[in-house]
Amino acid sequence: MKKLLILLLICSRWVSAENHTDMLVLENGDTLYAQLKYNWSENLVSIHREEKIKVFTPHQVRFFTLKEDSSDFYRLFKSEQDPLLGNIFVEVIISGNMSVFRKQRSEGSISEIRHYAFYQQTEIPPRYQFIVHYEGKRYATFNLKKLVKSLMGNQYSELKSRATKMKLPYSIALQNMVVVHLFNTQNRNTEEFIADMLTRL
């Protein structure tokens, strides 16, 4: 699985550079290149070719890449088995000994969500649910920091201190991802990783 994820990450960069299109890999191994649209609320991805539209569910898809509208960056999504919901699409954030994925749960920026929650007098709906794979187990959480801290044990404080000394842009999400990256790689390619995360988060 890890080797396949790395290959898909490399392929997503190749697609960006050479074809300027999205890529979809089906369960049967077929690979399609076309403009894709991802409906996170309905958990569907669709191919748009001329006037024809074909829709795929997570049961039919292994991976797909999706280009950001405002940049040349491609996000990578895969099909994930959820014990309650069945197959769902999740975005690949980190692939390693501790892998991190996320599932969008609400629309808008954090500030927009907080503004809505304040005036509607409701609890703040979490924008993302995070899914972590570690030592053969799957964890789902809305509080990534708390989960990562419990899984890393004594190593967490040391790694967080190292991340803090890097003087990162203020972002709790970025700091959490850098801590996981350090845990997986022991400080290899950290600058490249941070640059990549700044386009994702």
C-alpha cells in the first residue's frame, strides 16, 4: 500500500507537469485521464468529457488526483473502508509509518464556519475528520493533535519542540503535520515537506 501511494504521489506530479489533467485509477486497474469533479458531500467523483458525465463511487475507485482551481497543485484521494459508512473517499496528507488522511465534513473556511456557528447559536461543525493508520490500526478523530500525542507517547513533546524551533507560519494544522513527518522520517526532507503542506492545508 505504501509503495502504491508513493507511486501515485509521483504520478500526480507527472500529470500536473505533462498533461494538465486529472487522473483516476479504477479498482480493475484501468487509469483514466480527464477533468474530474469531486462532490465531497455526496462522496462521488465524476468525469467530464465534452457533454458526457460519468459518475464513480468509492467502491469503483482506488485513487484519483484533483487539480486545485487556483494553482498547479494536485490533491491525491483514495478509497477508504469506514466501519460505519462503508467505502469513502479521503485525501492523502501523509504516507508513512504513521499515515494521515482527511475527510471534508463542512464547507467554508474556519472563520466562516465560526461566524455561522456564532450567529446560529450552534456548535462549530468540524471542517475535517482525520483518519490515522498506525501499526496496523485505524483511528478516526476530529482532534488530530490529541490522537497523535497519545500514539507517540514520550516522543511527542520532543518532536513538537523541534517543530516549534523551525519558526513555522502560525498554523496548528501545519505544526501537527510537521510533528508526524518528523516522527516518520527523523528530520529528512523537512523543508520540502513544509513547502508541500503549505499548499495543502
